[in-house]
Amino acid sequence: MSDTTGSTSPTERVPFEALVALLQRIFTRHGVAPEVARVLAHNCATAQRDGAHSHGVFRVPGYLSSLASGWVDGTAVPRVEDVASGFVRVDAGGGFAQPALAAARPLLVEKARAAGIAVLAIRNSHHFAALWPDVEPFAQEGLVALSVVNSMTCVVPHGGQKPLFGTNPIAFAAPCEGSAPIVFDMATSALAHGDVQIAAREGHRVPPGSGVDREGQPTTDPAAILEGGALLPFGGHKGSALSMMVELLAAALTGGNFSFGFDWSGHPGAKTPWTGQLLIVIDPDKGQGSAFASRSRELVERMQDVGVTRLAGERRYRERARAQVEGVLVGREELTRLQGLAGKV
């Protein structure tokens, strides 16, 4: 089915499961273990389905480039470590973070329900996707989840002269009575790196305050940010402080690399940051009991009463609902490239 969403480029609607199968075929064809390919394919397709195109199929060439460079291990087997009553560690083995999360998830949930709260520390991992798909499933089970992950150096700290931090996103999910979970996912930089890449590809400017060029001068040219320049934290010193917090939680606490702590110069084509990730999962039944989800609903209703017309995550849910009926929106040229990568005509 053809479709348009304001773009001049032709698009197609693809059934979600068909897109997952296509992506899984691509990953396995490029040396990724079947179980890892399944997790990555579902993650990319989920982001594309929900309208997060900067983290959907747009990312596939970056995955393949990193794999081809030998930078990331597509066959790594995560090693789960039960270290305390409320603490789980995972060594991702130089592989992707999502399979490491999948491997540790049952133990993490078990500990959260038993102790009321549990932490998952993932190290030696590569995260190259949206962060909200990591936390939303916990909220669908009635749990509260918070996750942070650091990335590669591309953000100048407030008051600094050179990039040091990554885009360092924070994602949060909580159950809400009578509706989909409350979910947000935000970079601590003014823009996500993928959004800057898409703006450069499509010839768009980025908002003032997003970044600087190679001379350290403010710019709205995404190419200047990408080619020797850098992003800025959102909200000045406030976003910078949150980005520092993410470095401490996602790298220092987990044993992963800081955003500045790895060198991929020996792997031309490497795109995936080799860092760490932290998840905190809370069982709200240990606090307000079954009342938590209803209190979430109360807060949402009060926000609506004072004029809030769109909550975090609502656009994704609308895109998801439409995709369930009509299929996932993919650019026609992108789809042709994906079919070529999968070895399909």
C-alpha cells in the first residue's frame, strides 16, 4: 500500500511481522546469530512502527557497518550474574545491549517483585536504538522502569570547549489505569544524534541551540554539527548535569566505557557506541499497592484538565494503532535497499 506523511518521497505500508522477518533475514545474512537477529529486528521494526524513524530501519546500515568492521560481536552470548538480592549484572561480551537485557529480564523481574526494586547493570555492550522499547514492556506488566545509556562523545558539556559526553538518553515507563503506559524517552542533548543525521540527509536545518560547528560557533546546519562540530546539552547546565549523571550510572556503575572511553579508529565503519546501560525496575505494589496505576490515571486527568493536549508517548501509540491496521510506514527506496540487503529481489 502506498502512503504519504508530508514527505515528498514515496512510501509503502508493510505488515509489522513481515518487516521483522525482513530485518531478521538481513541481520542473519550479515553474520548475526539467529537469536540476536530476532531481538535486533524486533527492536528496529518496533521503532519504525511507532514513528521513531531516526531509530528504525534508518539504523540498519549502521548496524551492518559496525558488524563488518569487526567492532561489535553479532554472535556474543551474554553472561548473566546474580550478584545480590536486588542487583543483576550482565556482561554483553562485546555484543548488543538488547540481547543482554533479554537474557537477564526474567531474573530482573523476579528480583523486582521479591524485593520491590531491582537494578540491572549491563556492561561491555553496544546500544544503537531507541531506549523506550527497553522500558515499556515492564510497565505493561505493572512495573515502573527507568533506564539510562551513554553513547559516543558528541556533546559539549555546559561551560566546556570540546565534546565529551554522549547524547545519553533517559527513558521512563509507568503503568496507567485504563490506558497504555506512560512512557518517555529523551536525549540529554538538544537533539538525538539520529535526528541530526536525518536532517542532514533531507537538507533541513536544526533548531537554534542544537549544536556548534568545528570552530565552536553556534550553527543550525546539521552537516556542520556532524562534520567536526558537536551537539549541545538541552537546557544548558541542567541538561549537562543530567548527562553527567547518565555517564556515572551507565558507565561508572556498570563497568562499561564512558562515552570518551573507547577508540574505534582501528575499525573503519564502526557506528555503535561501546558503553554500558543501567535499568532500575520497581514493583509499585510494594508502595501504593494496586492504587499506583489509578493514581497515574488521576495525574494524567489533572494534566488534561489544565490544558495538556498530548502526553509523552501518545504520538507513538497513535502511529502504532495505525500500523496495526495499515502496516508500518517505510520509504519505498529504503524498502528496496532493505530487500537488497536481505538478498531478495
